[in-house]
Amino acid sequence: MVALGATGGISRDIKNQEYKGIPTDEYGRTLDFKVFSCMRPWYRAFHASWISFFVAFLGWFSIVPCLEYIVADTSNDVTNDVKKTSNIVSVLGTIFVRFALGPVCERFGARRPQAVLLLGGGTLVLISSSINSASGLLAIRFFIGLVGGAFVPCQYWTTMMFGTRVVGTANAFAGGWGNLGGGAALALVASIISGIRSSGVEDETAWSYALIVPGLMMICVAIPMLLFSDDCPQGHWSNRLYNDPNADKIADEEAPVKDAPVKKASHLDVVLDYRVWLLALIYAACFGVELALNNSLSGFLYRYFNTDADPSCTDLAVQISTSYPASCSTLGKDTASQIASLFGLMNLFARALGGVGSDFAFYRFGMRGRLGVLMFTLLGEAAMLVVFSQVTAVPTAIGFLVCFSIFVQASEGATFAIVPFLNPGNIGNVAGIVGAGGNIGAVSWSTMFKSIDSQRDAYLYLAFIIFGVAAFVSLIPVQGQYLFGCRSKPLSSVETASEASEDIGDSSVHGTKETVQA
């Protein structure tokens, strides 16, 4: 009989030492990152975090390749305008879930909240196959969108398992491979629809059959993840060293400044820390962009890459707007979705590239290096979107789409490589707020796409906004360092509390490193 709970952790006495070749820090977190290892508890939790996040995003965006079929079905009242509204509501509910999941993870760990999201989300995806009205589409997309909060448990989970010097890389790999689910949803569901249609099934029915697959995948992943993975290095969340009521918290450690008392950063302090909100804005300009593009890109490729209509055309697009005549789509519904999937599929390596680059720059230049990588990737993202928004040839568009995607996802990895350092004693709350910033951005960009007549112009305006947001990186001090220049004013009480704990945590990690090497 398998017990419902994590039972495979290490002893609480194993810290600041090697265990079976794995160096650990003061919380039992590993100081190595071996991406292909499955060793319990660290690497099993790592794989559980990204796989669960992957299927969550797979389910979240599984309906996107079906939308053009739903719009084309005259038996319902779903229009292109309703489709755009559904793109907005699909990310709206996730905002509140992400805010809530930070404190929930601090209280229960990441494993159990993640399982609840997958089981509930998988059931809703199965129900979505019966949509037959505009109100039904809007309602089901809102509630399925709640599963987008799976990102917070994913990142919290890896932060609990990996120490300071590798947490950026671990977070980036887990986040990137999880985000891959958004692109996989477009490719997988579009391919399933195409296969079902080729067997003679009508369009109106083919898309509904295709949604059964991602729904079942979510449920099938949730159960073994809940049973066979661990909340923290010590196994069950109740055994943790991190933020254990019976142990010292990171933020409670003695400050390195003699005779200078340090105020512990509370949940309210995190909310009042302007650096957290600036990072949330930056995340809106990368992850928010990814979410908005996941929802809109297949429709953009289907409707804006076209030729004049003629009698032989078998795939007539409906009017983009009153300003654009109906025309024959060059790509067709399924091909457009499959090409759009390239945007998400770059997560296979691109988000990890941002995290690895941030860790490398940190070793060379300190925290200023992490901030520099973040600004560079944001500027590259904006530049690539400017070009992609204006090209009209499909091969050229694909090339710039891939480049744009790499910069978007590298920006996400570089952002969450900084998150653990803003307030190490309240990582869940910081991750929740920054993660919610991505969804607020997605709602904002999707609303902008709906209100602007030309989607090409909407993408161009978004690129200019990203250029502006990139400048805010220079206003974020982390561990006493700005991107440009030195600190010019004393630390606030919140910054003192969080950055003092960062300095201690970082020095203890490097001290452990020397011990292990010796």
C-alpha cells in the first residue's frame, strides 16, 4: 500500500555536507545541477515539477487550435470577436491564482497544490470538448485558465531543492521545459485534428475528440506525481528545514553588519517592495508576451498570410475586420497552428539559456551580471518582434518567429534567476507576485490586440512597449548592486532584511563549496 505523501527525503541532519556524492547547503538543497539525474529527492522533484507544468500548459492551450473550427461552425454563436475575448478571459483568472499560490506553497509546499491544479484542470479540459456556445466557450476558458497558476508551484519546488549557485539554471530548465507545453499543445492538437479529419470525421466533431487527449494526460501525470515525489529535501513538507518554525529562517539569520539589528521581511514587506513589482512588470513583457502570442499567433498566421480569394480556394478565411476583405489563407488552420507551435517549442532550450547565462554572468560580474543578461534579452526580444510584425513572406516570418521566441523565453529564465534573491525568506510570495505579473501582461496585451484593427500594428506597438520596459532593469538593486553604477542611498528596511539574508546565504553557499572541494 503506497502512502499518500512524500516519504523519500534525506535526514534533517544532512546539510552543509556531501550525501552520496551530492553537495548540500544549510537546507539540504543540492549545490549541483545534473539535468538527467533522477536521484531522489532533488532530481525526482525537478522532473516532477517540469512535467507537471508541461501538461498544465498543454491543457491550458489545447483549445487554441480548435478555435478557428469553432468560429467556422455555424451551429453556434461563436464569432471571431468572441474568440479574441476568450483569449483574454483565459489568462484573467490565472492572475488571482498566482497571487494566491505563493502563500499556499509557503504553507503546504508545491507538490499538493500542483496535483490539485492538474486534477481539476484535466477534468475541465475533458468537459471543454462539448462547447457549443459563446457563453460556454468564455466560461470554460476562464476556469481552464486557472491551471496556468501551475508555474508558481513549479518554480517554488525547484527553489526548495536547489541551492543559490545553481537555482537560476534549475528554475530556467524547469520553467522552460514546462512552458514547452504551450507550443506542444498547438502542434499536438492540430495534428490530432488533422488525423481525425483525414479519416472522414466532420470538422465540427474532430476538434472535440482531439481535446480528450490533453485532458487525460493531465490527470495521468497528477496521480504519480502526488504519490512518488517529495516536497523538499527532507521529504514531506512538515519535515522541512526551510522556514521551519523550529529552525532559523533564511531571513532571520544574523546580519553581517556589527550591532545592526535586521528587521525580518514579512509578507506585507514583500508586497511593499517596489523591486518585486518592477520585476513583475518585466515579466509581463516576456512571459505575458508568450501567453498572449500562444493565444493569438495561430490566428495571425492563418489570417494575415494569404492570397486573393478565388473559386478554387478550399480554405477561405472569414474577414479579419471590416477593413480587410475575406481572402484565401496560404497556410490553412492546422498548418498555421503547427507553425505557431514553434514559438512555444523553443522553450526546449531557450528559457534554460537565459538561466544558464544569468548564472554564468553572476559568477563573473556578481548580481550586476544577472541584471545585464536580463536587459540584453529584453532588448533582443523587442527588436525581433519589430521585424516579425512586418514581414509578409512565410519562410522569413518563421525565421524571425524562432529568433523572437528565443529572446522571449531567455528573458523569462533571466527574470526568475533573480527572483530567489529579492527576498529569500519569502520566495513563494515573490514568485507569486512576479508570476502574476506575467498574466496581467497577457491580459493587457490580449486586450490591446482586440482593440487594434491590424494585428501587425498591435505586435509592432507591443515591441515598442517592451523596449520601454527594458529600461526598468536599471532601477532594480539586488544585493546592493544596480546594473549601472553603485548604490547612491542607504538601504530601506525591507532591502536591508532581504539583502542581508542574501549575502549570508550566498557566503554560506560558497563556504560549502570550498568545504566540498577540499
